[in-house]
Amino acid sequence: PALRHLAGAAGPPRCDDRYLQLVRRYLARTRRARADRAARRRTLADHLVPQHSRQHLAEEGLRPVFTGIIEDLGTVSEIASLEQGKHLSVDTVLPVSEISIGDSITINGACMTVTEIDPRGFSVDVSAESLRCTTLGDLRAGDRVNLERSMRLGDRLGGHIVSGHVDGVGRVESVRPEGESWVYRFAVAPELARVMVEKGSVAVDGISLTCFNCGETTFDVAVISHTHQVTTLGTRGAGAGVNIENDTLGKYVARLIEPMLSRPG
């Protein structure tokens, strides 16, 4: 109202000292309001999911969520056998100061819980079930692995919603260049292929990709040069095993319609 009063009925506001003072006050209040809103969002995010801690998520009844956008290509530094499972140590350039014991990190798409932290990276315990259902049991010291920390409230969803729960293991059937990208064909079990849809989402070793040419036991993905360079796909040739996670939404839809399809008539 004060600005409108200064403007008067005849035209734009006069650039006198009082007008400039009011403009400065208005801009200052606007900046403070924006800063306060941003601070409240950060506080809420830290309160709900502080440092994406798996322990905190469990306490709140929430599950860690990933995006399929790989943050780092880590290196397996050590593997030790447990009574039932393996102890896996990974070197990474991810800031260790931002990783806590209990955090969730996907290793080649499989959600693991951080059990130890050292200056070079972190360690996880891989259960016997995870070894049976993923390719983690095939890892050797020196192997590169895709790493992604779980999302925090307010983060951008760059890929698609990935749970880190691997549905099965697929195999690279073929790789062929196509312009500046590569087309990978993967062979999977029929129960995995059944959920895939043309131009839908799929996570391969934790990488969010778009599938096409979906068949009864195969599907294709196109991998751009950047993804080829910064993920394990650059080293995956024909016959290599990969972890497959189907789109969460597709799995729920399939589960809902299965009873309908099985009804007679």
C-alpha cells in the first residue's frame, strides 16, 4: 500500500529517498522470508531423514529410496568370509564425513547397510540371502562397483524410484555401438520380463535405464557415453551377470491384476 501511495494516480513511483527506503525494506523482508522457508525445509528434511540413516528410517517406519543415478564408481578393497555371508570393504570418493554407520548405500543396485567406516570408504556385511539373489557373491578385490546413497527428503528424483531390492540376476546377451551410444541386450527370467513395459524404467546394477524391445526373456537399453564411462556398464561384456530391479509401480500393478487374470471366464 505504501508503494502504491507513492506511485500516485498519475504514473510510476517517484525515485525519492522515501520510496527507495520502502523498496529496500520490501526486498529485505522478501529475502528473509525466502531464507526462513528454505531453513524450515532443511530442518524438516534433517528431522525426518538425518543423513539418510537406515536406522532412523526403520524407527520412523520408512524405507530408504534411491534414484538409479550413480554417485561414484567405487573399488572393492577387501572381501572377508563370514559364517554365513561376506564382509565387503569399498573405497570411494564419496565424502566419508557424510556417511554414518547404519546408512543405506546401494552396491551394484543392492541395498546394503554400512557397518564400518574408514578414511578411504566403508564396509558392509552381505547376507547369505543377498549373495544368492545378486551378483555380489561374484565380486573380487579390485572390482569396480556402482554406488548410490539413499535419497533425502527434498532431493531431486533424477532417475526413477529404486528400492535397492534386487528382483533377480540377468546376463548381458550382446552389446553393439549405435552412434555415440551403446545398445545392450539383457537376458532375464520370464517372470522378470513379464513386468517390463516398452519405454518403462528398469534398474540394471543400480542404474536407472529405459527398456525397449521387451520380449519374453530379453530387453534392450540404450546407454549414452557418459553413463558408459561413469558406471560398471563400460566393463560389462557378453555373458556378464547384472542385478535387475523392475519398476516398483509395475510390480504393484502386476500383483493387483494377477488374481483377475487367473479367474475363470
